[in-house]
Amino acid sequence: TAGAIDYWGLFSVSSQTGDIWEINKCERIIFPQLQKIQQEIMKKTGATFASEVVQRRGLGCTDE
């Protein structure tokens, strides 16, 4: 139907690591192809998942 909307969630994406979190459930999105892309991003930025602990906590999400 016209105007129908599917809600998939609200996501936070780190431009420094490529880390993706669904922030309503605080679930980290992870799969093999994404991990490869994240490694490339982190090589370019020098960031790590550990360096973003404060940002994750700011979302209300605890460490994995």
C-alpha cells in the first residue's frame, strides 16, 4: 500500500570503526562481510573498538 512504512530499528554507525549498533535493543550488528569492511576502516582511522567504549556507553549500551 502507498505510504506504508517498515520500521527496522534505530542504528548508530561509527565513522571511525564501522561499528553498528541497534540502539533500542543495544545489539551490535556483526557479520563476516561487515567485519572485513570494519578492519579496512580501522586501518585508515587508527581507531579500535576499544577506543569507543565511552561512545557506546553514551548510547546506553554496555560493552559486549
